Amino acid sequence: MGRGKKLQELRHLPEEVLSEVVREGEMRLAAQFAAAAAADQRAMSWFSLLVTITIAALGGAATLLVSGRFFYVAMTLLLFSFALLVASFKAVECVRPRLFSFPGNLPENWLPERWQDPDKLDIVQARVEQSICLNNAIDDNKRLADAAGRNLQHSINVTIWALLLTIVSLAVAAMFESR
């Protein structure tokens, strides 16, 4: 049984209860939206930090290459920069507000031909269908938020591994460069 069919059973609840179902669904959707906006800000802050570090590493690598000294260190910084670019792209993928379901409903959804049960054009059916709409939006937002969280975690993991490998590579490069 689909989500919409199951929620049709709400029709048997008193109108006051249906109003509360819709109100709480709208509150939850609005709370999801606020949490998503905060997550987007964190992802953009992380992205900005990664870009800043990437530019600094590229600048350091370019300086070393132009000077003709410390070739291995310069190559290590270039590889580190590449890894940070990958992490940056993953961070930016987290910010996709166009895919998120926003609070509210489109007025065109109230046209009789858009109703799931056109024989029941009353406030009870309207609230049942709004509950279905809210339920679907909340589920979709959860799926999108989980995916964004995985992308941000992937970005952080790439950065940590890149940093660890860079530290080891710089230690090895320092041994070769000191000869």
C-alpha cells in the first residue's frame, strides 16, 4: 500500500485532528528547511576554507617551482591541491536548494482535477491530501539531507586523507631534498 493510500485513512479523523496533522506537518517541513539552510551555510564555509587552502598550496608550489628548489615538495603541494579540489567539489554538491521541498503548496494543486479523489472536494479531503503532500515532502527532504550529509562527510574524509598523505610525503620529500 502506497503512502498516499495509507494516509487516506486520515479522512476518518475529526476535522480538528486533521488540522493538527497538517499544522504539525508544516512545522516539521519548516524545521527541515531551517536545518537545511544551516547545513548549506556550513557546507559553503567548508568549501571556502578548502578553496583558501588550495590557493595557498598552489601559490606555495608555484613559488617553489619558479625558484627551481624543492621540486618534490612542490609536487606534493600540487597533489595536495588536487585532492582539495576534489573535496571542494564534494562540499559544493551539498548545496542544492532547488531539490529541497519548501513549505507551502502551489495554488494550482487545489484545482479539482489535481485532487486524488475528485468526488470529495471538501475541507476534510483537502487536509488529507495536504497531509499526503507534506508527508512526501518530509520524506524527500530527509533523503536529500542524508545525501548532502554523506557528501560533506566524503569531502572531510578526502581532506583528512590528503592532509595525512601530504604530511608523510613532505617528510619523505624533505629527506630527498636535504641531500
